[in-house]
Amino acid sequence: MVNLDWNRPVARELVHRADSTEVLVTDGHRVGPDRFRCAARWRRNHRTYAPNPGRRHSPLLVAETIRQACLFLSVEFLGVPQESHFVIKSLGFDIDQENEPRDDGDSTDLVLDVRVSKVRRDAGSGQPVALAMEAEYAAAGRPFAGASGAARIFDDRSYSALRTAGAGAEPRVQEQPRAQEQQLTRPAAGQVAVATADDVVVARTADGRWVVDPADTRHPFFFDHTVDHLPGMLLLEAARQHALLGLGDPHLRLTRLRMRPLRFAETAPPPHFEADAADEADAAGNGAGVRAFRLMQAGDCVLEGELGFSRAADSMCDAQ
């Protein structure tokens, strides 16, 4: 029997967060050669939360929780140095709306059962340089989501070489171009199901393209710490907002994700979405469904994936 602790978050450095209030993982134990059990807490009214009839937590927290669990377990149990750089190669999740916890005003305590696989180690140091993880999420004893991901792991030297080779120059610092300088138009918060205008992270260009351009370049969730590229959670949220705009229904809820980063998304020029018209029409006709997306920058695809949307079964009842 593993006794998990939800009383305080793990050290923020272990999950690459600057603010301890953004740390979701609170504990972790090894329960087998390749299996672990983690505790996590989703606090009430997190910045990603937007009021909705079902009072659900943001699906972004499912993705962020496995990201943090991967970092924490790798350092604490797998011998990865704390200062290592993790590069996501794939990320996905599925949410069961009938069993997922509600945000009823109190924090939600979670248990993650994690399996680590495909560990590849450096021949010299023996330290992991790549791995994959799968996690099952439960709250109050009820499983409600599954998530998976894969990552490569770099030390400072190899990461610098990777960034220089990919960009053809020194990595650019985080500096978001402002919408007014580019003549961009942002959607209203309600159109993309976020709480405030500062949570909008997409904008439309004069020629009709949708680009990633966050309204708040110091957003506490997406820009908690300085990075030399656009963060993965920001790109995921941009894909979600872009999909809702294409479907024309902000009440649809993201319940499925498959995401494959192909290159680093640089801070300039703003990446833009290349939509699949046929896929969009099919999803719009059904009011929900799976939508593929591609994020382009400077002629290259930097991110591709699929988003699955559905309407909460209890939304009509809760709205009455």
C-alpha cells in the first residue's frame, strides 16, 4: 500500500515551473520496476478554468499533469539530472466525461498510475536520453482519463547543438509580436471558451489566416518561465481555440488529443494553422468529432495532430 501526500506540491524546479502555484504533482512512489504512482492536485479555479455548465476542470490540466509527472519521475527515480532539457515527441489523452471530476469549489485530488517504457540510455553515462510514459487518472477512486507521451532528454550542450542546428542560428529569445503591429484581429473570449480576453491565444490576419499570438505574453500558465521557443501547452491551447472557431460552437469540449511536435515553434514569425477543409466540414456537420490540424511556420510543419470534441452529456441539464 502506497501512502500518497497531497498536502504540498513537489519542488517547482523538478517540474520546470517558476511559480509553485503552477505545480500540480504533489508526490510519487515506485510500485514496480517500470511502474509508479503519483499524487496530483488540481486547485479550484485554476487560470485555465472557464465557467461551463458541467463545471469541469480544463482538459489542459490532463496534458500538463503528465508533463509534470514525466519530469518529476525522471529526476527522482530514473537518474535524469534536474537541469536536463525535455523535448516532447508526442502527447495524447482521452477523457471520460461521465466519470471526470467536477470543480465544485474545492481542489481535486488525483491518483496517477504511471508506466514507463521505451527507455533509451546513453552508452557512456547510462542516463536516459529518451522514454515514453502512460498514465491512468483517477479521482475519488473513479478512473476518468488516460494520457501518454514520449520525450527526448538533452543536457545543456546537446540541447544547444540541437537548437542551433534546427534554427540555423542562435535560438531566439521569447519576444511575442503584438497584434496591433501586425494588424491582427482577436476573437472574443466567449468564442473560444476562455474566461477573459487575456486567455485568447489566437488571432486572424488581414488575409484570413489564423496565427498563434497570445494576448497576454506574461500569462501565468503558458509563460510561467522563460523559454527559447513557444511552449507546448500554448500550442495545444491555440489548436483548441482554432478548432472551436472553425466548428463555430464554443460549447464543445476537448476530450481527445493526439499531438506530434515536428520542429521547435519559434517565437517569430507567428505560426499559422493550415486547416483541412474536408475534416472541418465533417466535424461541423455533426457538431462534434475529430479534427486534424497542422501548424506551419516559415514553410515547415512544426506541429500536427488531432483534437476530439464532444458535448457534455449533462450540459443541458446543468444549464437549466
